[in-house]
Amino acid sequence: MPATLDELNEFHRFAAELIRESETPLEFGELMERWYDNRDRDQINAIIRRGLQDIAEGRGIPAHEHLKQLREKYGFPEL
């Protein structure tokens, strides 16, 4: 995947902070793995926040209601 200059700068800031705070030397691969994990977590949290906002604003239905609709539509038995 091609990297952008913004991503490179973001990684540099992230890695520099980890290196400053670490009491032991960190391998480059470990820094990359932590950076990817951190980015994934941020993206997941953003998705969850959007979902909670949707619910707070009246969009969406409760899970039990959605499951009921799926059972009715596809003939699934109730558990």
C-alpha cells in the first residue's frame, strides 16, 4: 500500500513518542505493529461513536426487534 506524507509524519510522531516513553529499545517492526493497532482502534472507536449517535438520534432499531424481523423474513426459528 502506498504511503502518503501525512501517514509518514503520523507514524514518525507516534513512534517518537513511544521511543521517548519506553524504558527498553523497540524494534521497528514492533513500532509498526503498535501503530497499525492504534489506527485500527481509532477507526473502530469512530464507527462505534457513529452508531451510538445514530441510536441517540432515533435511527436504527433494537437488536431484538431486528432479529424478530429476520426470523419473520427468512423463517428462522426463535431460540
